[in-house]
Amino acid sequence: MKILLVGASGTIGQAVEKSLTTHHEIVTANYSGGDIQVDLGNVESIRQMFETAGSIDAIISTAGVANFASFTDLTETDYQMALNNKLMGQINLIRFGQSYINTGGSITLTSGILSREPMPGGSVISMANGALESFVKSVVLEVDRYRVNVVAPIFVKETMAMMGMDTEIGLSASDTAKAYVAAVTGKMHGQILDAPDYL
């Protein structure tokens, strides 16, 4: 398969690429670097990415930016970043990607466990993740030419270590990548794949 991997430079993205590159052609797209540069917060940038990539069999997004901050400290910029990038940026991968994805292909997006297991400081992330999951569950009722799913990772051990957090409750990036492989190579449609379920 020819797979467009958006967010390939991130911790999860690198692991997903490593897991798929042996048997598939991977086209990487990042904010900086990669085969194609893309800004998920910019519609024209997303359009240009697809025009450059051409016909594809699958889209995987491990991208999307949103800030951790306490509710009282959140700014308008924080809300708009989460909505424009983490939420609409990924929704736009479906909106504009459907014209380039081959019949029988798949689109796999990324939410996160905070959609259903909130924590202090994560309200805008929970907002974006929950909205993305609800959107996908609804949009698949109108889409049958290709599959759409969402992977919901828990905290990634490598990121936790960089932040000085205890990594015991986390999941490695390589183990997290298994859920993305399952979404791309499987038959599920409209599903939320909790990463720990695919070990």
C-alpha cells in the first residue's frame, strides 16, 4: 500500500513508520521535514499536501497540537489551536483526502485517552479528542468507499520519560504503533481503537 503518514516525525509517528515501512510505501508529511511539509492548521497546506502526494491507499495521522493548561489559565489561543489543529486539522484529512484515497482504502486519525479519562490540565485536549471520536462515529454512516477509524493512545513511555514522569503506566511507542497497523490492515470501520487493546 501507499500510505501517507502525517506527523511522521513525532514519537508515535516514527514508530508507526518503522512498523509499516517493510511492506508498504510510506510518504511522510510533517510540519517541517519529511517528504511533504504540511500545517494541519492551514486548509490550503492540507490541500497542497494531497495534491503533491497524489493517489494513496491509506492516510494515517499521528499529528495534532493542543496544550496542557489549567482551565483558569487557558487562553483563546489555546482553544483555537486545539480546535483548528488537533480537531479540524484531522477532520480536514478526511474532507480533502477522500478525493485522493483509493477505493477500499483507510483513514486512521489520532485522539487520546483523555476523551474518556480526563485529568486536570487536559480540558482542551479532552474537548478535541472527544469531538473527533464523535465525528468519526457519525461520518462513517455516510462513507462506505473507504474506512475511517481513530486510535486513542494512552501516555507514551518515551514522552513521559522526557517530561520526567513515571513511565510505569505508559505504553511504548512501538506498542502503540500496533493499533495503527491493525487499523490500516484490518477491516474495522468507525471504531475507536484503544492502543492497549492491541498488544
